[in-house]
Amino acid sequence: MKKTLLALSVAFSLTAHANSQWQTIETDNFKVHFSKEYQDWARSAANELEIVRTKVLEQQNRALDKKVDVLVFDPFNQPNGFAIPASKAPLMAFFATPPQSDTVISNSSGWQQLLALHEYIHLVHLAQPSRSEWKQTLRNVYGLYDVSQGMQVPRWAAEGYATLLESQMTGRGRLHDNYVESLISQFAKEGMLPTYGQLSATEGGYMAGSMAYLVGVRYLQWLEDTFDKVTLDAVWTRLQAVESRDFEEAFKGAFGQPAQTLYRRFVAEYTYKTLAKEQQQAELKTDLWFDLTHIQQSPSLSPEQDKIAMVSVDKKGNTQLNIFATADNKKAAEEFSKKQQEILADDPKDITDKAPTVFAREEKNVLQQIDQKGIMNPQWLDNDTLIFGAFSVANNELNTRHQDLFRYDTNSGKVEQLTELANLRRFSISGDKTIAYAERAQFGYSELVKVDLSSGLVTEITSKDLATVYDFPIVHQNKLAYLKTALNENWALWVKNLDDQTISSVPMPAGYQFLSYPAWSADGQSIYYVAGVAGETNIYRYDFTGDRLVQLTQGQQVTAYPMPMQDGGILYQAINSQGPDLYKLAADAAFTEVTERAAVRIADTSQAQSHKLPAAKIYQQAVGESQNYNPTEQNITFNIGEQYASASTTLLQLGIKGGDFLNQLTWQIGGAFDNKSALSGAYAEVNYQALPVELSAHVFSYDLKSANQLQRHDSADTRIKASGIYTQMSYPYRNDQFLLTSHLAYNYSDYDVNDTQWLRVGIDQQWQRDWQKFAIGQSVKARAYEGDNDGQDWHGYDLTATLFGKAWHLPLYGEYQKRSRTDSVVSLGGFESTLIKADAHAEYVIAPELPFLSISGEEFESVSGGMSFKAGMPWFYYQQYKMDGQEFADSYGVKWQQKVSFGLGPAAINDLNINFGVVKVAGDTIEDEVRGWFGVWYSL
């Protein structure tokens, strides 16, 4: 499955902690974790997983000895899944929402079976223990090394092999999908199959992230056909050998040639076969209507057909709804002609540009997505109003996304939300404009519903069934057409009479497998659709009167979204390597009558090889043991961290870290030291997140000798020995883009000369608005303290106010900090670590470019600002420090920090902090110089 693990991890780390009602089904080889809404889905998955494991063991002669943790959830209301190949603690995650008909993963016997097989193959393939004793011993004790070893295979090989087995063991999948085959053939015809270096890419050109699956699987199948299965299998065996090898070495040793060399031969052969087939096809008489680029989704003609709406996604992922005029762009043609005439006037011998086949249509409206909520499936309510889908988030649900309906007035620009957390995907609007007929996907179930557009009320049309998936409901007067698939079947097109409730099926061509994009004719007497046969996709029309099925294209293009026009022509998408373009078939275009029709809907699985999986099924019988989720079952790993700051010291941190699968209970314990005796000590941390409130504690003991730092300020020659405990309770709340977390914390510290304690209350508040090109946001962190130093009362406060955003896609921020103490002080300088944490130690102001204890005072202030080239990239910044009203230092340069935490799985892949900086520091009492820092360490 396509995956962006960091994004998924953020989603899960928020959703998991908001829901404490987790359950576990434990079988012989799996632990399936789920919340109560997914109980039926999870029970069936637990059965399917055991069946998959048995068949994979037969086919691969490999299995995992470790019990696999499996998560069932649905954070994005979209189909996906992923696996993390740790030999000690392997895991998989299943997104319960099933795929729609037009996706490259729609050809399966069942979504659950496809997920279980594909992701388990990843683990069997990549999480095998090493036959090298020392390597496996290190993997057993050091989780980060374990995970890294499981991810050494290039993406095309990892995803391609899982896709190969998904197809070989079911007879379906992406290798045998007509839509996928037509896509890859189109790329080949254009000479645009990815290079070997592009094959594992996740971004770049159109469909770049899918090529590891779609082309990777075909390359691996070619390797098996050209050589044999044993040779390919030898690559995986060689990877886990005592002899150290990377993938390329393992491949070359097995095949005798580099993977890149053989891939070039595969591309040549595949392209040759594709071009030979193209020579046999008749020319399609069609006209380019709109030349577009990259992703263009869900084109929709307005009722008067004078406008067309489309969702556009550019290479950077920016999404917008575009509305264009359908009339020819005469103004653009005139401007082009005028420019060519001007060129000839200046230089009569010049050769002017050739006019484009068609000029770009005039853009009438643009609606940017807001807050990354997407825009999906626009449908016209009337000639000036659109209904579209976008994501919404429930208050305090934190980050689970739901698809809802929104109304867009193209005249005023006003957008109004119509439904709330309805989980609606594709839909169609009734003739009287009051009802939307939609498919709802919720908790793994798919059903047809109708939505009252005035009240947002959702009413079921069909009953919920895990074995059935619906798509593309389209209504015309009293007839509702829709796509439907059941387990082990192809998609089928049905028509329901809304008056008498009778249902009839629409005929399909014999041998079809892919089916999508139904569309009514204007009079409702015919219905168009795209079907795939023999590696091609074509547009078909079925005439109800006369029971006639005709084929309008002959495999020359990858077709999608047929849209009948008032002049009798057909507007449709044709997909190429740059993205979909719009073409138009004339009303009098030639067609072929289809005489051979599909007799059954049961999918053809004859291409399955040995060890075929049984037919997909929803299993409701109990399997294994069902119980409440137990966070005390811990994954424990050795951890190591190191931090270097040229202004202070180098700190090596060694410890043991543990956590449960859902990261509800995490902890670590260890020690830290440096070779300068500037900073050393011990620490212990624990965090519990299964309640509505988050509880954490930090026990510390450290010895700080400022005189032993790599650099020190003249006034700083101090030794601080301290030990103590810090505890905190926090509660998060979210309302759309407004986040508020309240804190209550206590610290007790025992120093050599005295002891201190303080109580703190605080809030973290954040709000933002993102229009993609531009964004604005603000955050406030406020803390109030009451404490005593050896019997002397003190109080104070901390305040950090930040304004951030984007301008022309460039991230920017400005920040003001103040820390004020009465009868106490704060000290500036030093870096954060497991010994000294910013939140736990109110007496320190972290500044890694300065030595610890550079200066102390009752009132600290700082102003800073910065910019970056892209979200997640390093900041170019400036910061000024003041103490007690006097400017102390300025720093400017490059800095970056990130906390990597998947929110689930092995302890080693959570709570990992990474930062670095290279800056210039200047001040009245500081010699101007370049300083730097770098750190990789764990902190809860």
C-alpha cells in the first residue's frame, strides 16, 4: 500500500490516546488490536491472517516465529495499510475503509484478504532474522538497528515483491488488473517508464509513487519468467546471510548481472510488446479538448454545460477546485496570433510557433483547499453552485478524519458544511436538488445512503455488510445506478427503480475485469461506463431500449469519466504519463456492437499459481482469545544517544527503553556522561496516555560543572549537583484547527546546598489556517509558578508567543519569549537532554549555541524569527537574548529539530529526537564565532 509513515504515525499517536476502549484478539501467531467499532472487521481479519500465514509458509517455506501485532483502525477514511519489518517486534496496520472501483487496488477477492496477504508478505520478506549470530544478537537488543536492517531493500523490490505474491496467490491483484496494465502500457508507448533510479521514488512525476508497485511487480515477474523463481528467491536468502551484503550485491550474486542492467532489458522488451500491440489497433478518431498536466480528478459538467469543474493536484500536493468555461478560448487564440505577428514584424525571416492543438479553457473560478482537508468529487447543484466532499475532524477527536459534504457558491465564494462526520465518499444529486445519494464508508462497512441537503440527515438505503462495497451512485429522475462488488466478484453495475424498488443489472462485455465511471445519458435511456478487457480500458454504452451494448473506443487510450454532451458527443478523460487530458468523441464516432457478454460476475482467478489462497470470506467465528488491551506487555530495547554542542560538551546517553504496542505506557531509564566531566548523571522517565489525561514523570540526578565546558562565559564557574522528580498531568482538547492543552506540574529538586520545589499551571494553545500558498497561525505557551527555595517563597511566569505561516509556500515564523522570576533566577545556555529537560527544569533557558549557565537573572527575554524553503526543512533564523533588560547575545544561522515518533510499535521507533544547528554568535562579552550542535537521543 502507498504509505507516508510519518503522517500516519502522527494521526495514530493522537487517535489512539483519545480512545481507551481498545481490545485484543490473540491467536497462535497474531495479536489484533482494535476499538469496539471495528470488532467484526478485526475478528474476521484474525481468521484471515492465520489462513494467510499457513499458505505463505507453504509457498515461501518461510514464516515469522515472533507473534505479529496488527492494528485495525481508520484514521483517514481511505484505504491503506503498512508494515514495519522488525524481527523482534513485527507489526502491521490495516485501514478498514475499502478501495473504490477506479483505484489500482480495486482488483481483489476482498479488501481484508489483500491487506493481510500484502502486508504479511512484507514481514516474511523483510523481517527474517539474520543468520549472522552477532547481527541478530544486536537486532534483538537494539531496536533501531533491527528496524533499519528490515528496511535495507529498495522500495521497488519490497513493494513489488509483496504485489507479486498478492497476485500469484490470488489470481487477482495489480499484476492482473486491466486498468493497471493499460496505464503501464501507456507509459511504455510514450517511452516514459521510470528509470531504475526513479523506480523507488515517492514523488516526482505523475503516479511516481505508484511505480514501485505497478512496474516493480512486472519487473519481478519478468525475472521469474526469464530466469526462475529459485533465482529470485535466492536474493532474499542471501540478504540474511552471515556474509554482509546489501541488496544490489545480493541481487548481482544471484542473477550474475546488476538489477539496473536487467531492468533496462525488461523495459526494452515490455516497450517492444506494447508498441507491437499498438500497431494492430485502429486509429481512434477523437479530438483533444483540454490539454492538462499532472493530477486532474472528478471532472463534472455544469447543468447548462457551459462550465466544467475539476479537482487539480500539482506536483507539490497542492489541491484546488478549478472551474473552466467549456467554450473555445477565443481570447487566448487571438493573443497567440497577435504575438506571432509581432515576432514576424520584428523579424520577417523568423519561423513562428506552431499553434497548440487546443488553447487552454478560460478559468472562471478557483477554490483552494483549506487546512489540508482536500476537495473531492464535485457535483453541480445548479449552474452556479457545487457540492463537494472534504475532510472534517470531530471536536476533541484530535486527528481522525471524516469525509463530509460542503456547498460552494461560485458567485459569492461562500463555502458551507452540509453534513457532520458522515463519512460520505462519492455521491450524486437528485433532480429536485434536495437529496444526495451517496456511498458511506464507516468502520469498514460500505453502504448506500441518501442525504437531506437541507438538514444533513443521513438515511440508509442498503444494509451494512462487510462483504459488499458500493461506489459511484448516480441518479437520473427515478433511477439510481451504482457500482457494487462482493467478495470474489468483479464490480457490477446495477440500476434501482426508486419508485417500485426493482433492481436490474447492466450487461458487461465478456472477459471484463475492471469497471468504473458510470454516467447517464441526458434522456436516461442509456448509460455509459468504462470497462477493462484484456489489458485495455474502453468506453461502453448500454441502451436500455433495444438491450444494445456498444464499445466506443478500441484500447487506444486509458479512458475515464465519460460525460455525455448536449451535441451528442462524449467528453472523457484520457490518461497519459503527464496526467489526464480531456478528449471528445464526436456524436457520429464509429462504434462496435458487443455481442459477447459476461455470463457471471465471479472473478477469474485462473492465473493464480500454486498455494492459492481460498476464496475470500468474512469470518465471524471466534478465533484465539479476546481480551482488553494490556499496555503492560512491553517491547524493551537498548538505546543510545549522543549530543554535541561546541559551546558546552559532548554527552553520551545509554539506557533501556520500553513501551507497549499502542504506546499507552512508555518508559526509559539510563545514564549519561561526557569525557570532559562537564555533565553526567542518571535519569528515568515514564509516560501513561490511556486516560483522557496524560500522566508523565521524570526522575533525574545530574552533576554540572560549568568550568569543564568546551567554552564558558567568564562569569560562569559553578558546579551544580541535583537530583529530584518532576511530574505532570496534561489534558488535550481540539476544535477543528484550535488546539488547547492544559498542564499541571510539580518539581522537587535536592541540591547540594538546598532543596527547592514548585507547582506550575500552564496552557499550550495553537490555531492555524492554511490556504496552501499562504498560511497563518499563532501559538501561546503560558506557565505560572509558585515555589520555594529552601523555605523562601518565589513565583514567576513563562510566556512564549509565536506567529507563523507561509508566504508563497515559504514557511515563516516570529517568536517572543519571556521568563520572569521574583526571588529566584533563570540561567541561559546549554542543550536539552535526558538529564535536563526544558519542561522539567524551570531554572534553565535552553540555548544550545551558548554554554550552560552563561548568564543568570530574574527576567529573560528573547525575540526571534526565521524562514525555510519547505515545511520540515531547516530554518534560517535570527535570535536575540536579553537578561534583566540588557542585551546579552545574538545568534543567526541554520537550525533544525524533529521528534520522530510513530505512536505505535517498537519502542525504538518512538520518541527519537534529532536536532542540529550551525550559527554565528555575537555579543558584547562574547567573542564572535561560529558554533554548532548536533543531537540524536530519546526523550519521552
